[in-house]
Amino acid sequence: MTPPSTKTGSPRDRNARLPQEGRHPLWRVCLGSFVVFLCALFLAWANAYVINDDLPNFCGDVRRSGFPPEVACVAEDGTVTGATPGWVEVLFFGSLTVCVLFAVTAFAVSRARKQ
């Protein structure tokens, strides 16, 4: 049996021996909202390029959007067909906003912990 060491060492050495903490919950929220963002992006893309694939062939006034992807037909009386549903757009932009805000906050918290 060896006697315990009495050397204190540098703070860096002492911190290296401490058990590592898990990921901060802010990172989990960021990751979860990023997954929701990717799902909303897929839904918008599928609506634009799979469901409404032939829409430009029989429509005179085609409206295209790149972010989120959308292909819609605007009739002469102003009605729009093939547009991305509103709840998908809210989910798309809301989850993107939450992801960015929580990523910035989690990064700031992790930087403050290291110092």
C-alpha cells in the first residue's frame, strides 16, 4: 500500500483528475431544436419538390422560395395552391431561432466554466 501523495500540483493537474461533467442541458436543447429544424426542412422540401413536382407544368404564375423551399402556384384571383403550410414555416424558423440562441448561450456558459 502506498501512502497518499502530499504534493498539490498545479491546478490544471488537479482538474484533470476530477470526473468530467456531462454535457450542459443547453446543448441538449440546442441539439433537439436542430433535429426539429431538420425535420421541418425535410417537410418543406418534400412539399416543394416531391408533392408539387409537376405544379410548374400547368401553372402560369409560379412562386418559388429557397428558404424554406417552396413551389406554389398563384391563380389570377389570388388563391395560392401548393404553398408550404404555415405550421411548417413556424416550426422551421422557430426551431432555427431556438437552436442558434441556445448554442450561443451554451457556448458562453462553457467558456465561463473554463475560466
